Amino acid sequence: MLQAPDDPARFILYEAYASPADATAHKETAHYLAWREAVGGMMAEPRRGEPMNGLLPA
């Protein structure tokens, strides 16, 4: 998790998966669904994903 230095209420949660299928499978787990429900009201704007390519560690 990262916090913006100029806005202490803004965070970035980043996750890495071996494949898109792994990311999809994670989003179907009970703990993810419970987390999503629990934090929904805490979000100033809707969550969004930004797919990236991992470089390090290789």
C-alpha cells in the first residue's frame, strides 16, 4: 500500500499476480468479496484497476 505525500487520505493498493486468470480467481474469493464490501463506503471515488507489467524482481 502506498500513501500520497500531498494527500494523506489518498492510497494506492497494489497487487501482483502471475496471470490475469490468477487476478480473476482472487476476486472470486470469500476474503476479497468481504473486503470489497467492507471498504466500499470508505472510497472517495470508485476503485479502478490499472494493469501493469512487472519488471522487478524478475
